[in-house]
Amino acid sequence: MSVSLNYADLTPGKATKVTVGDKDVCVVRVNEEVFAVADICSHSEASLSEGEVSGEKIECWLHGAEFDLRTGAALTPPATEALEVFEVKRDGDTVTISKSGR
């Protein structure tokens, strides 16, 4: 299962929520790279796509937990569990997000 987006529609430093299969995914363009992680904070049920992006990190708007967009790792409390990371492929102006299996 995958979803395709137009690269130009992804605003640098702003999160976008998409659905891949039955999962909500937070997609973020940082400079020329695109990252995709589970949209739900591993600490609470908050949507990360509503959070603040800073470099390759995203902060949950509810309690301030930060996550690494590249690896999904929880960087600051109160979150301690990593986020699921989704595979991102770019072919010209098309960005495809799919389950990575890791």
C-alpha cells in the first residue's frame, strides 16, 4: 500500500498528514529531503502533523515530545517509544510513501 504526492505541494518545514493503507502518516519536507513517520505521538494520541518542525525533528504539540524524522526515535520525554518510519521514494516531482517493513 502506498500514496503518491506532488513534491511541489510539500512546503519545506511544514508537516502534511496522509493515509497509507489504514495508517495516518506525517510527511515532512526538510530542504530537498522528504521524511515520513507515523502521525500519532507514541506518548499520547496527538497528531504529529499539527506539531512544530525544527530541522530533522518534529515536536508533538500536546506535551512537547520530540522525534527524529529520519529514524523515528523519541528524542525527549515524555515519549520513550520510537515512531514507525515509512519508506519515501522520489521520482522527479512524484513522492511515494509506503510501508517500509522496519
